[in-house]
Amino acid sequence: MTVAVDAVLRAGEFVVRADFSLTAEQGPIVALFGPSGSGKSLTLALIAGLLRPDSGTVHLGGRLVADAATGLHVRTQDRRVGMVFQEALLLPHRTALDNVALAVRAGSRAEQQERAREELALVGAEQLAEQHPRTLSGGERQRVALARALAGDPQLLLLDEPLSALDQPTRIALRVLLRERVTVPTLLVTHDLDEVAALADSVVEYEPGRTLGVRAAR
Amino acid sequence: MDWFPLLLSLRVASLATLMAAVLGIGGAYLLAKGRFPGRGLLEAVASLPIVLPPTVLGYYLLVVLGARSPVGRAWESVFGGPLVFSVTGAVVAATVSALPFCLRTARAAIEQVDPRVEAAARTLGLPEWRVALQVTLPLARRGVIAGVALGFARALGDFGATVMVAGNIPGRTQTMPIAVYDAVQAGDDARAGTLALILAVVAVAVLLLVNRFSRAGV
Amino acid sequence: MKRLLLVLLLLLSGCSAQAATEDGPLLVAAASDLGPAFTELGQVFEQETGRAVTFTFGSSGQLSQQIVNGAPFEVFASASATFVDDVVKAGQADAATVADYALGRIVVWSRGDTGPQASLADLVQPRFRRIAVANPEHAPYGVAAVEALQGAGVYDRVQSRLVYGENVSDTLRLASSGNADVAIVALSLATVEDGGRFTEVPAAAHRPLRQSLVVTAEQGRAQAAEDFAELVVSEPGRAVLARYGFAPPEG
């Protein structure tokens, strides 16, 4: 899985220049590591198609998905990326099961619900299926969010500081889950060195305005 | 006790609110989300019915829909009777009066919806129309319902535009507000007082019902 | 969603103005000064023909505009001939059915039954802070009021104190409710209004209020409408009008 971002994004006052390409041999989880405000989250947003580059291009899996020069922009919906944010961003008016089922792209309603149950089980949250997000703890919500992101069979998983809003014990538990559960190419944005050590197969280091290239984590 | 004005008012206000809600919510979504040429114009036009005095509004409606206009003539050839000075005319006047209330309140509510939840929904592959119907509008429902309730109250109480477009024809187009005015004109203060009280009670009752409904968290 | 729209469309089209059913009430648009008089004539008509009459009273100008724009009134009784002409010219009425039926008179009306009665010239006094007249833009009685004030030489001095009523009945309401100190209204309304006194304004003070009517009914209903118009101009009709202070159209 290659991801190539060679783009400039003027977000407010500063420029994010993300210029890297990763390949599958490096192991599925690539950490984007650096201080807050260095543009890591914006890079994910560009890859996911939630933001358009002001100049330059984005390639996903070898395919051009955004080109500022021609105005080409493949919609988020069509990029098959799964995403987990710092806040779970689940739909508050639906149950956990429904939230995950929404991500399943094919099949009848019953089949979607069935698949959703499987995904919830895989993240250890099957007992939460009928609950609404507001009755769940932060860690539980993130489990559901992960299940949701994976239920769509994404070609690339984007994790934007998924654990930083959680307390230490929960963080550790979820780190284990991520290590076990994640098998698709994954970009993990974090500023936590422990997380990098525990999860990353390789690391891209960020400084404001530029990235520092790929190096293997271990 | 002549119940015709009350029944007519309820019927007209219900139809008008339904149409104002559909047009208003649709328009609100477009204005909140879209960037398209003519957007400013749409905003201005949608606010006109609030800015214009009701009788001026009624006058313009009469010009556009009256027996001498292309629209009015076309209507008459299809349906056999004029569009104005009929119940249809009353519904149009009430719809136009109620529209800005539905639209502006819905728009404010839609703009309050956390765009990150919508972004997350897009990563799941949900097409824009499903994002609108299954994410945005449910999250905005409190404001949307409040706007519709306001629109209903406005439609129920309209006088100036309705009397211009539909006329004061007892037993045909005489809505409650017009009947109150008519009674005052005729010097029948007792009747005016009774009608006004009934209208006020009905309006308050509907608003209370809607409040209860929306608070119960539908 | 599509079904909802279809239902809506059906509901709406069902609402469109139905052509008046054969024996439904007669729809008459009449100037506001005719309120009491025509209500009585309506009862006479119903007794004689079995057909009820529904009146919509308003200023002649507003009513004529509505008719020109398609309002389904079947007889239009105006307080002046000009608005009848407008309706005929717009093709909404048969010119052959135009008929003068009365001459109107105006009065100065004030609330209460104590103190000196006010005449036109008295209105310059500062105690009359608000003087109600019908809106001369579209109410013939308002035009007559203005003409009388001008003729008495007081218009310039009272103009800033004038308040307009939507029609002459509304104008009377302004004074009877105390919102205006005095009103210039139709004699026909003043004669039946309790709680006030009035002074008649000489007919020569303004151009004659030639009240004229016309039949505006569609084909199938023309007969009933003509019958009502007949009643208004007939001897019995004139008698009723006379009791409310109307002079016969010839003077």
C-alpha cells in the first residue's frame, strides 16, 4: 500500500508540507510522530479527502486522488479509508450496533447488522451493541469507533491520536487491542513516544513545515 | 358559533407549514452547506417575507399569482378557478409567510452540527444525501422542529398577506385572523373577543405540544 | 417522499376556488358605509328568494382591486362610480348592469353625549388631536372628507392631525374606541352607532358621493345577482336605504 502526499496546505497561518511515500513491507502501522501543531492531523485529513490541497497532489494506493492543478478531488466516500479520531464522533442518536452497521457497505440490513456484531466482538465491545454512545465510557466509545472504521473494509486505516483523550490504564488496554487487531496499512498520528514504541513498525517524524522521512521503528 | 374560520385556519396552516417545512429545511441545508452562485440572492429572497410588511408581501403575491398574471392564467386553465381568492391562495400566502421562520431556524441548527461527525460519516462511505438525512438533520432536529413550530404559529396567525391574496369571503376564505378583523369592523366586539381567544388558545396549545414532543427526544 | 408530494398536490388542487354551486349564497362585495343597510337588504332578499347573501365589506378601492384580480364576488356595490368603471374596464363586469343606487352623505362624529357638537370648522381647535378619515387613496368617503375640509378652508391646518382608517367603518371604529378624538364618516353608519353624536356636513361641501353598483357574476349565477341588484334600486330597496340616511341617486 503506497501513500504519497506531495502537497501544500495553507491551514490558517502555517504551511503543511507532507512529502512521503510508504510501502507495505514496512509492516502495517506507520506512526506520524512530532510535536502538536506540526501538521500531522492535517496530513491525515488530506489523505482522507476531508481537506483539499492548495497545491500539489495526493496519491492513494498508486492512484491520484487529489490534484490542485486540475481541481481533481476524489470524494472521501470513494477513498475507502477508515478513520478513528481523538473523539469517537459516533452518531449519538443511534446504538453502537447501528453506528458500526452504517459502515458496512454491502449486504442486506440483516447481513450488515451481523457483520457489525462480529466487528464489535473483535474489539471486545459486543455487550455494548444496544447502548447509545452517551452511556459509554471514553475507552468503550473508541472501541466502537475502531470497529466502525474496520467494518468498511478500508484499504488504509487512519488513526488521529485515538488514545490521547483516554486515561493511562485505558490507553494501555487499547494499545494492546490495536496491536492485535490492526492488519491493514495504518497511519497512526501521535505525540506519545510510548505509543510509538508499542505500536509502530516505522516512523515518520514531523517538524513544523516539513517531514523528516521514514525510518524503521525497530 | 361558526366554526368555519377555525377549521379553515387549521387546514390552511397545516398545509402551509408542511410546504414551508419541506422548502425551508431543504433551503436551509443548501444555504448551510453549499457554495454556489446565487447563494446570496437565495438568502435575501428567503428572508424577504420577514422584512416586507405582510400587506406588501400580499400585494406582490397578488401580482405574481393573480388573474392577470401568466401563473394565474395557467392555473385557471388547468383547474377551472382562479388561484387567488381561494383556499389555495390562502395556503400560498401562509406558506410564504412561514417559510423564513422554518428556514432560518433550521439553518442555524444545521450550522451548529459538529462537522467532524459529518466528516466521520463520510469516511464510512455514506453518500452526501445520507449524510444529510441520517447524520445532519437528526443532529439538528431540535432546532428544525422549533423552526417548524414557529412557522406553524406564523401561518396560523397571518392576516395581511392572506387577506390580500385570498380576500375576506365568509364561508370560503375567511380564516380566523380575518374573522377577528371582520368582527371588529362590524362593531361586534363580543365575537371578536371570542374568536381571538380561541385562536390564541389553539396557537399556545400547539406550541406546548411541540415543546413537549421535542424535549422528549424523538 | 414522492407520494407525500402527490398527496399535497391533490389536497391543494382540491382547495382551488370552486365555481359557486348553483344554490350557494350570493357573494356581494359592498362598500363599508353600506354595512347596516345592506345587511337588512340581505335579509329581505333571503325572505323573498330563499337564497342567502354573504357580504364582504371594505373600501371600494380595495374591493375593486380584488375583483380585477379575480375575486369571485357576484355583485359589487361601490361608494363611487370610478371604481365600478375600473371593474368594467378590466372586463370583469357587464357594463349594461351598472346602476346608480344612492347618494351618500358625510358627518362629523364624536364620542360621548356631553359637550358641544363639532362641526367641520371646529376641527382646527387643538383639542382634536387626532381626526380620523377614511383613506382617500381607496375610500370614496375619505375623498369626500378631504374635499369638505378643503372647501371649509381648514385642510392645511388639520392635515398633520389626520389618521386614516382602512375604510369608513374602520374610521368610525377609530373614534368610537377613543383612539381618535373625532371622525368624518358616512351618515349611514353614524345613524346606527350608539355612544356618540354627529353633525351633518352639507352635501355641497364635496363632490357628490354617487354610489354605483354592477353585476360581476359568472354566467350561471347572473340571474341571482341581477335580482339582488334589482332589489337595491327598486322602491322597497330605496326605502330601506333612505332609513339609513341615503338620498336617492337623482338627488
